[in-house]
Amino acid sequence: MQGLLIAMAAALLLLAGYSWGRAAGYDQGLAAGDIDAPSAPSTTQTIVLITLGAGSLAGAFLLQRDGVAVVPTPAKLDTLAGRAEQAMIEKAASISAQSEDVDESKKASAPPGD
């Protein structure tokens, strides 16, 4: 997840740099008399891109533990999957035991001869 956030932040900040450079180039072109662009690029776009990129980097920073990005390894994923499977088995056994207790109590409360 952190890698994805960092990649998104890099892309957003690169796009912000491009947008900022384009705005600066537009101003220089306008001063030189070369008007190629139909309208001036928006500085709001650059600000929003920088804000989103910084937010993405902050999210990646908040997800790290002990100064190191947490990368799920196959062994860790196997452990987590094994724990989830064990929890489901225990839950199924508990439900099965409850249903058996209900069946036995119905049989015990049934009138003789049934």
C-alpha cells in the first residue's frame, strides 16, 4: 500500500512540476509575443496537485512502522491466512456444538413415544 501511495505522490508531484513549468513558459512566451496557448494555465491546478501529492506521501509515512515501510512478505501472508483459517474452523465448531446442544435439548423435552 505504501509503495502505491509513494508512486501516486511521485506522479502527482511530477505533474505539478510540469504544470508549474508550463505556466512559467506561458508567461515567458506571452512576454516574447509568442502566444501559442489559448489561455493561461491555472495555478490552482498546481496547488491541488502538490496538496494531493503531499497528502499521499503523508499517508505512506503514517503507514510505516519503526521507520521502515511495512512490506507483507509471503511468509507473513501465510501466517495471516493460517490464523484466519483457524479462526473460521473454531467458529464453525462452536456453531456446530451449539446446534447439537439444541437438538439434544429438543429430544430431552419431547414427550415419550415420539
